[in-house]
Amino acid sequence: MIREMHLFVTGKVQGVGFRAAVKKQAVLHGIQGYAKNLPDGRVEICAQGEEVQILAFLKAVETRPGHGSIIHIEKDLRPVQKSYLSFEVL
């Protein structure tokens, strides 16, 4: 069953290649969705996939944030509203 998790990542995550690192992990784990900068300095990630894929992706993002650094990740499991065919950096 396809699930959707939104992540709101706080830390040094803008202007450091964090979204590109997230996309690389999304592709490796078969995740669809997006990563985008928010005006408040956080990055929002929408991750769609099987639950096991999402959990592996989340662990990879937490441990391999590229050149960024994470202080906190807020996780929000939501019903799938729109299906994505790939993972995009917005």
C-alpha cells in the first residue's frame, strides 16, 4: 500500500545541497514526491512509497544529509492526495 509522509526539516538545510542529497536518496529507495525550501528556512519533503521504503529513506536522510546538518525533523503521515511519478527538487 502506498503511503505518504511529509517531513519538515530544520537545521542547515538551505543553500548546502541538502535537497539534491535528498533526491539522491529518494531515487535509491524508490520514493516519489518532492523536496522544497520553505520561507522559514526549513525544507519540506513529501515522500510517497511503501512503508518499508519510506522508513529506509527517512533513515538515509537523517544519516546522510549531504553538506547540511539536521537539528529536527517533524514527521506527518498523511493520506495520499496526489500521486507523484518521480521525485523532484522544487
